[in-house]
Amino acid sequence: MHQLFSQVLGQRDLSRAGDLFSLEDSEIEDCLSQALDQIKDISCSPDYLTNDNDQAVVEICITRITTAIRETGSIEQHSTALVGLWESCLEHNLTPKGENTEDTPHAKIASDITSCILQNYSCPSVMVLAVPVAVRFLQRGNRELSRNMSSYLSLAAIAKADLLAEHTQAITLSVLGGNHMLLRVLPSVYPKQPDTIHCHLGSLTAMMSQLESPEQQHLIRLIQMVAEKHPLMLSPQVPTLVSYLGDQSLTEALLGALVDVSQASPSSFVSFLPAVRAVGQQFPVLLGHVAKIHGAVGVISETHAHNSLVYLVFLLGSMEHSFHHTLLLEIRSLTDRFPSLLGGCGKDIYRMSNSFTAIARQLGRRLEERTAMHCRVGEARPPSPCASLSGAGRGGAEQRMQAQIEALDEKMVDGVGEGEALEDSPVPQRRYSLSQAVREESREMRFNRSKSLALHTVRSRSINSDAGEDGEDSEQIPDGIYSNAMAKLRSENQEEPPAERKLAGEESASATTAPDRGGKEAEKGQSREPAGGKEEQRESDRLLVHLRDNMEAIREFCKDMMQHIPIPEQCVIEDSTRGCVAKLSFSCPLKGHYCLYAKSCFNLSSRQPHLWIHIMLLRLQSKSSVPLRSKDECVRNLASLWEKTQLKGAHSFPMAMTQHVTPHRKDLDSLQVQLEEVRFFDLFGYSEEEGSWLCFMCNNPEKATVVNQEGKPLIEGKLKEKQVRWKFIKRWKTRYFTLAGNQLLFRRGKSKDELDDIPIELSKVQSVKVVAKKRRDRGLPRAFEIFTDSKTYVLKAQDEKHAEEWLQCINVAVAQARERESSEATTYL
């Protein structure tokens, strides 16, 4: 061992411990293992817990050793001694007792060694020694150490998951005990130890609502893997998983996993079909998954097949073409399995028309007839929802949509003669022979070539299954024709006036809401509308009809919403790597003498542009005494923003805005949470007197003069600052802070009389945020972060009340500093 190490450790000489850092790493590289062994002996001595001198010597020596190991890359050479010292800490108390929140001496040793091992997580020989010890630390009750071990095991799972497989049980129990960070490890070890995780699937799935979003994604990934490889193991968890479908962030992934489970265990979904249908209604883009689950359940029996078929046929007649492929395949699968459902004439129905709505009507009629026939022989059944397919019992909006679709079908049928006329006889019959029908089809293709790939697949399968002349003259349509034909069909049957097409094409990707102005323009525009034109417009303008029918509900909603969620002054849609983002700007309308946003705006980026656009439209309508129209300029601006979002499902702006009268409460709560996260409510408050959102200064004029007094602190007191030694090891240090003028001043120690450190210039502060939610459970409920150009400060207050007070004061002071800087720049120019 090096002479200096021998002296410092042998004599516990704290005065010479600092000299260890003057040695070159190469001088002490070979003796580091011996030094670690001696440190182990010192730390295991009976008086170590009470001997401050020994603790200081050990801490300094460990710091010097881990630094030398990192610089020389000799972790493999000294891993045995390093892990031996690490493991010895498990024999001692690692959890603080009483009111003392400081780490115990052995917890500090374990933390320092953990940081060294973490930096070398990808070294296989070290992992073999370290992983078993790291797993044992998970059960020792020290939350900070447990978090550090979770970080190490997560990295180890990426580098070498096989080493963790034998510890799957301990890792799973740690997750169930609240160490949610380890959820990311479970998908890595599942292929090696599936049975262990299967035993805890019920408890794991029940945790979903307790998890933050990143942790939920790891659990969903595990559920998806189970659904792919062992779907029957998730059958008992179907009720729990279905209950989570209402969460928009989980719906798509969970519904995909449930599709796999339904194929293996359809009976477990029988009682949950209404809930699955509700999800399809709320999220139309997921109707393909909903249809597959209904198709799987229908296989159980003819009764279940009939009920599933009723729903699938309804969707076929009312939904857009993107779902027809899936719907037709599921319908065909059920009718092939139970031919008696259609009386054995299913193939004829598929061939008789090129229109999906016509096929849906025929299937609906046939199902009704079969139901009526069974009722006549004494088998009573509840009325079939298929009546809605022929026009009866349907809600107003769906009936109008169906009427438009049927009108388009009639135009197409009139253009080709009566080759596809359908009779209302009890059993569908073909008017022409099949060869004649094919010739009629060839004539029809001059007018309508919008045959979908799904329908073509089903009809080709039907024709090929028959014998003789059925396939002789059939003409095959290339897939590429479909998109062109649909574009042509829309241009022929739903042609817009040239002026409207020009306006729609010239819209920009930004809009200013200006509710009062938008409402007045709408009223002015509609006052000039001829009386005859109004009636015609009410039939064709879906948005106008929807807003007209719900004006009172919208006003009541906006009256309440305005007190909780502000309306942005400007909205711009921008593309990002993760999708479209709404860039929102908020300002203070009062513009008082001390206004925080007289010449600037509070900016917010949101990944929920469709929701903001919806509430901006509702706000415009609440300010207008007449229903807005699709061609009003303010509505066209919002429609242009909507098109830029490129939402899944390809809904048009009027279609999307009329799905629901008002947004769901859960969606509004998510907007409020986002505003809280960016500390919007520190800077703005709703004024009932003004009926709008004002900045802090304009809302509290009596406080403005106090805040702006020169030299008087806005707030001062003690805060704890996190001192970062390495990435994974941190310490808290108490300091005295003063917020005054354009600076946040802080002293070197706990007293305000000590010398100042370099202050934080508020004009250089980029943002001030509460510590992320995923980290709050780790003992940081009172912590917040200040981000500057060059450094991030992590501070912790005495309690949550003081933390909120500091946050608001700092945010107000930062906004004031920026506004002052902006005013000075304007004056200079």
C-alpha cells in the first residue's frame, strides 16, 4: 500500500487525508484494493458510528479511490474489493431514525460506491458480482439507495438481462412494494422467467392507476408481451384492464392487447362488450380493434354471433371507408361460421352492390327477418338495433349522415340504370344473372370506380368459390385506383363552390381567437344571408346545426370553464418529432402600469392542440348571439389549424367538433394540470370584476407598489440547495436566499451575515418548475428547480406551503425582469 494511504488509514490521520488528492492516479492504482479492505475493517469497528473523525477519513479515502478507479479504468481489477466493501454495508443500519434525515455513515459509503459501479454498468465481470448485492439493497428501506439500485438494475437489464432473471421474484416484490422505477426491468426479464411474473399479474395490473405516465408505459409493454405470448394468463385481468380504457393515454395500447386476449379467451369479454363499444364511440380511430373483439366473441355461439353481427353491420352502414376492410372481414367470418344467420344467401348479398351502405341495409334487413321469424315461432328476443339501419330509431345526427350517404348512393345507382336495384322481398333475390350483373358492373365503372380493397376481397372470394361462368368476365381492379376514385367521387358528388375552395386553400397555420370580433363577424355575415339560403344552409352545414341546437349548453359551459381555464390570445400549430404542437400565447388585457405582460406574452407549448381548438370554438360561439357557420372567417381560421394537426382518424373539422357538445371533464382537468406545471396560475388569476384573466400585478394593484420598492426584499429565508458530486450522488446544503430587485441572492452558509455567492440574474432565468412528478415520490415534495443559461439549481423549502410561496414570488420577479428588459429594449430602439 502507498505510504500516504497507510498513514491516513492506519493512524486515522484526517490532517493528511487531503494530501491524497495530490498523488497521481498511477501511483496508487495498484494499492486500491488493499485500501478498500482496510476501509472495510474500519467501517465494521464497533465505535465507527460515533467516531466522526473515522467517518471523515473513510469518506475522503473512498472519494479518492473511486476517482482513481474512474480515471484509470481499473474497475475490473478492484471490483472484488469494491463490491466486498459495498456488501458489508448491508450488515449495518442504512435507514435514518427519528427526525434526522441525514444518511447513516454506512448509507453514505454505499452511495459513494454505487455511483462508481453505476458508471461501469456495462462491464460483465463487475455485473456478475454487483447485481446480487444490488438486489439485496432493494429491501433495506433506504429510499435513496433503493432508487440508485433501481437505476443500476435498469441499466443492467439493458446490457445483460440474463443476470437479472434469477432475481425476478425479488424485483417484482420490490415493484409491488412501491419501487415503481423497476417496472422497466420486468419486460426484459419476462422472457426468461414468465411464470414468476404470471403469479403477480393481478397485483401488477391493479397498480396502473397509481403510476406516472412513464411507469405506465413500462407496465403496458409487459402486458403486451404477456398478451402476445401467453394471452390466457390475462383472462382473469380483463375486468381490470377494461376499466382503464377510459384513460386516453392507455386506450390504444391496452385495446390492442385485449384483442390478442379475446382471440384466446372470447368468453371473458361477453359482459364487457358495452364498455368496449363505448370506447369505440369515444375514440372512433380504434373501431378496428373494437370490431375484432366483437368478431372473436361472436365465435362462441350463434346467439353471440347474431348480437355481434348486429353491431358490426351498424358500423358498416355508418362509418367511413377506412374501417370497411376490417368490418367486412369480421362480418364474413361470422356469416361463414354460422350460415343460418343470413339464411344461406350471404354471398349473394356481398355481390349485389358496390355500396357499403346498400350491403349494410341488406344485411340489416336479413337479420331483422331472421329475428322476426324466430319470434313468430315462439322464441322471444329483444328488438334488434338493426332497425336503425333502415332509418328507424336513429338519433338526429346519425339520421342526417345516413340520409346524405343514401342520397349519394341513389345518384350512383341512377347513373348506371337499375342494375343494382334492390327488392324488398323477404328473401333477397338477384334480378339478373351473374354474368349480366358483371356487364352492368363494367358499365358502372365509368361513373364510379371507388370499389374498396375490402369489398373487392370479399366479392372475389365469393365468386371464386362458385363454379361456371361467374369468374369469366370479372374485371379485377388494381388497389391504386381506390384513392383516385374516391377523390373523383368526392369532386363529382360533393363539389364545393370555387370561392370556398380558394379560401380553404389560402388559410394560414395560425389564428387569433378574438372572441368578440369573431362573434360580431358571424352575426354580421348571417344578417346578410338571404332567407332562402339560411334554410338550405341549415341542412348542409353540420357545424351550424350542432351549434344552433346546443347554444345554451355551450354558454353555460363557457361561463364555468372561463373561471378555470384561460383562452389563448393566439394559437400556432407547429410540427415536432413527436407530433403536432400548439404554441399558445396569453397576455393581460388590462395593461396596467406595473403589468407583467404589457409588451410580451406568456407562451405555452401543448401537445393537445385539438382540445384547445375545441374550447376556442366554444368560446367564440358563447360570445355570438347566432350560431357560427363553417364559412365564417373565425371558424375557417380554426378549421385551418385543425387540418394542420393531422389527427388520426382523418375526421374533418365539422365532424370532429360535433362529436361532443363540450370536452370531457377529464380532458379539461389535463389542461389545468398542464397550466399548473408551467406555473401559469402564479402569474395570472381570474378577475370576476373584469370577466377575464389578469396578470398578478393587475389583479393585485395593492401588492404592485410593495413589489416594486427599491431595495426591499420580495421574500427571503433559508432553503436547501442540492450539491451534485456526481450524476447519481447528491447532498443537500442549507443556505440563506434573498429575492430582491432583478437578482436572487444567496449566502455561502445558513446565516444572512455570511459572504454572498454569485447571484442569479432573474433576466437570465429560462424557467422555474416544480420537481417532476415522477421524482416527487422520492422525498422531494417541497423541491423546485431554477433553470438558467449555464446551470440548474435544485432548491428545497421547509414545507410545501413555503415552496409554493417561493415559486410564486420567483415567477413574478422573473416575469417582471423580462418585461422591464423588453421595455428598455423598446425604448432604446
